[in-house]
Amino acid sequence: MRVKNIFIAILLLALTGCSNFKPWVKPYQRSYLADELMAFEKDPVSTRYMNHVYEAREAGRGAEGSSGGGCGCN
């Protein structure tokens, strides 16, 4: 009996992760999150360039979506 109760509790807990909650941010509030002040980097163009340089020099990095190595001529 106890094993059955534990199984039901685990099943209910797992099913709560599949529930469909409404988003916390409403569509008309998303413009506030897209503001320049909310950006992680100050200059996105130079940040993209520096990420390219790091990826070209460190082939093991790979967290930015590409891999490579060497001089970065590609």
C-alpha cells in the first residue's frame, strides 16, 4: 500500500511539470524587455566580433554554435 502511494505521489509530481502555465510576460510588455538597457552587452557588434575571434583561436570553445581552429580565415 505504501509503495502505491509513493508511486502516485511521484506520478502526480511528474505530471505537474507538463502543465501549461500562461506566460508571465504578456505580449504588450515584451517591448520593455527588448529595450537597449536590458541587453547583456554594451556593443553587440564588437561582442559578435570578439566571439568570432575566440572561436577561431580556441577550437574547443564551441559554445557559440561553431567550431574551428587556426587563423580564422574562413
